[in-house]
Amino acid sequence: MNRELLSKAFGDIDESFIAQAYRPVPEDASGSSGRSIHMKKKRILTLALAAILLLSLGVAAYAKGWMAPIFHSARYAFPEPEERKPELEEYYAEAEEKNAAFEAAEQYMNERGPAPESVPLPELGDCEVTVLERYYNGNMLALGVHLETDIPDFAVVYEPVEDIRERATFLEFVDLQDSDDDLDALLAAGRLPRELYDRLLAERTDYAKKYGLHRQSSITLDGMLKNALPPEEYEAAWRLLLETGQLCVVRNNLYVSDHILMEDGTDLGETNNFPFSFDPSIPPGSLFIEAFDLPEAAWGLDSLNFQLIVRHVQTFYYMEGLDGPVRSYSERVGEALVPFCVENAEG
Amino acid sequence: MRLEDSKIIGLFFERSEQALEELNRKYGPAIRKTTANILNDRLDVEECINDTYLKVWNSIPPQRPNPLVSYVCKIAHNLAVNRYHANKAEKRSGNYALILDEMEDCIPSGTNVETEAEAKELAAAINRFLSTLSSEDRFLFVRRYWYADSVTDLAVMTNGSPNRISVRLFRIRERLRKTLVKEGLLS
């Protein structure tokens, strides 16, 4: 095995592990300078002014009865010709090439009509994955996928949580370069401006104010629960905390992996995928996936058999007492390989 | 005090240049350290950081990463590793070369992992292995082999001695090697 592949294998560590191991770096050790920020900004803004942005064209597309609103929305929008930057021609060319493929995909879907295919996944809590739109031309694969689940984003854990308590070791929701997220201590140490301290305390929920939550992590978790849970469940969570002195909450993350496999397990290579949470015309949970650089094994087939990987990751947040911080840990609790097939649109 | 991730992402969605300021303020030092741990050359590091911000700017929206920190660090890490391997031999020495040596300790060159897809299979096995580790051991492993921290840095982070960290990493590598043999990835 060469060293490049070796570092790729080690580099492909789950993002949840990377996030858990993240530790803020003191600025004085970074060598960061205002000048370098300016340089970065200048370069990025130059591009940004003319950037090809994915726009939510889907609103109009859906209203007009397009058969493939996800493919339609995935197209790149361009600035007006007079606003284009000459130095970005290569960038425009690549996006135009992709747009041509997306347009062909959309046209293909419009001619054939919608043919959604759903697969229930009882092993992942009765979720269902649906391929709404699919297109393969021998060189690239584009998919519109929808994931439907009844699993709540957040749920209070009422069973005994001793095991979770043992495993939850990472301080959660803490932005500061401190392991202590007590706002009073941070204020006293001069790490938190008075104005911000006052605002953080003032913006707490009524419960957090009443029971004096004063840690960044516990205030954040309480705010998340207030937004995510139905009012009666939120109140029940507080009752649990007050009666037992501990609160454990699980956050469910169910998602389609950015790796797509062929029947024999060959990875289809780098994919781009993005959710359509910004487009109100497309159901929440829909995802566009493109694989533009297929491996040779996937070139020019009459039909491409592929497998989507659906994963379920749970993050447990544990809080002990009204004075305690929130600690967490994550684990993958389920994974399913879901086979689908797409015909070659080029015949 | 740094802005919350969701607010920074909101700024990206508004296409506000303030997004870059806030991202830099909050995660700039981590991005710099991640790239500097891998690359020896200061100019390489600067370019890699620029490329990271550019890639983040171009991908949010439509992406709305959560958590933001692993998203930006992963971009920086991948860019730095790609640049490391693209560099000529004289620029490829240093800290990361030592780390690669350690990786080869548990995955010797005689394995059958020869393609990117097989490397991904190996990555999946490493992820499974990581999920079996204690949080402390996982922290050490990810910091050493993903963030490419030096043993001395790890000792400071964990209030331990460099020698103890080295021994612990050695034991984790041994366990990984045995796991990979058990899974049939190594002979």
C-alpha cells in the first residue's frame, strides 16, 4: 500500500470523531494575522462577486409541474455576461458542462415521467428511502433522493442512563477556549465581556432563568430542546431533571452517505450532495447527489446497479444537576445498503 | 466570544463577507494548525488556508454542515494531505512523515490495499475500530493521525508525559493491526 492511499484511509475518519477530538487553538499560537485574513477575503470576494451559485429555481419548477424538480433546482445559475470575470472562465465552463448534463437529466425525466422507487428500512427504525429522480449516461450519475423517517430529531431518554453517563465525556456546545463553561467564572476571569454575559443570561428560556442555568452548554441544550420538543415533552424533560437530578437526551441523525457503491462494492468515487432545505418547493429530507467522476468499472454500462448507504448516528447529551455542564458521545447504531438500478439514458 | 456555528452559516447563506471573518475568528487557528501540522512550507500552508476558505465559501450554501468545525477542518486536512503528496521529496519530510511511518507500523506496505476503493474499505474498518476505543484513546488516535499533532502537543493537551503518550499510541496501533488482521484486511 502506498503512503498516499495510507493517508487517505486514515484521513477518511468519521466527521463525528473529528468533531469530538477538536480542541480550540489559542490564537497566539496560530500566527494568524489581519493581513492574511484580508488577502484571503480579497481572493474569495473576487470569486464571490461572480460566483456561480446554486439558486433555488425549484420554486418555479415545482409550480410549473416539472417532473424532476430536484434536477431542475440543482442547476447552476450564472451572473449576467457583462458581470462575468474573465479569470473565472474555467469555472464557468465546468459549471456549464454540469448544467448541460443536468438539463439532459431533467429532459430525460420529463420524457419518461416520474418513477419513484421506495425501499422501507425496518432495521433503521421504519425509515424509508426513495429515489425520486435518477439519471445515468454512461459517464455520470445524478440522483434525487428522499429520506422519510418518524424517528424524532430529539428525544428524552427515560430509561436508566448510567452507561451513557459513563461514556459521555466530551463537553458539548462550548465555543470558548476553556474547559469550564460557567459564565460567571468566565466573566470573573475577563474571558467574557459584560455585555455579552448579560445578553446570554437575558436570552435564556423561562425555565433556565427560573432554575438559574449558568453554563454555556446547559443553556444551549435547554434552548435546543425548547425549539425541538413539543411543549409537553419539554416540560417533562424539565420535570425529569428536577426530580432525578439528571437529564439525558438523544439526537438522531439519519442520513444518506456520500459514498455510493456498485453491486460488487466498488465505490463510485467522489460525489457532491446537498440537501434542499433552502428550497421550500421540495419536501424536507430530499437530497441531490451527483457523481461526475465515475470509476472505469461504471463506464458505459447498459444499466448501473448501485447501493445507497443509509446510516443512523445517535448523539447522547447528558447533564447532571442544574449546575452541571452538558457532556456527550456519539455512536453509529445502524447502517443499511439499499440497492437500486438506473438505465443508461444514452441507450 | 465566538458566534455560534448556525449564525456563521447564516452569514454564508446571506453571502456576507462577515462570514469569513467569523469563520476565521472561530476556527482560523484550528485550520492553520491542521495544515501546518502536515505541511512544512509556510507558503504551502498559506495557500492551503486560502483554498480552504474558498472551498467553504463555494460550498455553503447549498451545504449546511453540522458540525461546522469538522467540515472545515476536513477540507483543510484533505487539501493539506493532497498538497503534501504532490510536493517533491525534499518538502515531504517533517512531522507528517513520522506520522506516516507510524501508520505503516500497523499497516505494512505488503497489504493488498492498492486502490482508492480498498483504501475506503480500510477507512471503514478504522472507523469501526475507533468506535470500540475508549474516548481517551480515540481522542489520542484522531489527534495524532488525523490532526497530525506532535506527541509533545498531545502530552500538553492531556497533562501526560510524551513517553506515556508514545506508549499508549503504540498499544492502540497494535490493537488496530490485530483488528485489521481479524477482519481479513491484513494477512
